[in-house]
Amino acid sequence: MTFHIEMPHTSAECLAALDEIVEQNKKLLDNTYFGCYAGDHTGWAVIEASDEDEARRMLPTSERSKARIVPVGKFTTEQIASYHNPMSDPDL
């Protein structure tokens, strides 16, 4: 499964949060974009995991309780076109 993860932290927590990512899961750092330079102290990542619990365990300990984890997917153009058909029953 694919998950979008949002990891908020304060400016005071920023450096410690970054250090913890490096110490606990350096691969996560490669998959995370941060808004810290713009004053939005949040990290956003898209990761693969078997379920939400596994996704949460990939996060630094200090980020786990605050993180927002959402299962996500993609649509094909064919799926979108089929949703316009009144006879279709999309799972949206």
C-alpha cells in the first residue's frame, strides 16, 4: 500500500526532528520534502508499507503520535472516464 505522511513539528523541534530522521530511518529523509525553509515546519513523504501500523513504525519516535497517515492511490484516465458513466458504481 502507498501512504502519504504529514509530519508537523515546531521551529523549536525542527533540528531534533531532522536529526531523529537521520538516526532512525535515513531512507525516510530521501523520501521527505520539508516546508521548514518557508516557515511551515512540516515534512511530507510518500512511502510504501503493508499497512498503517508499519508506515507509522517507519517514522521517528517523536513524530509518530503527531503524524497524519493517509492511504493514497492513483487514478487512470480510463477510471476517470468510467466515473462519468451513470451506470458505473465508482468507489470514491
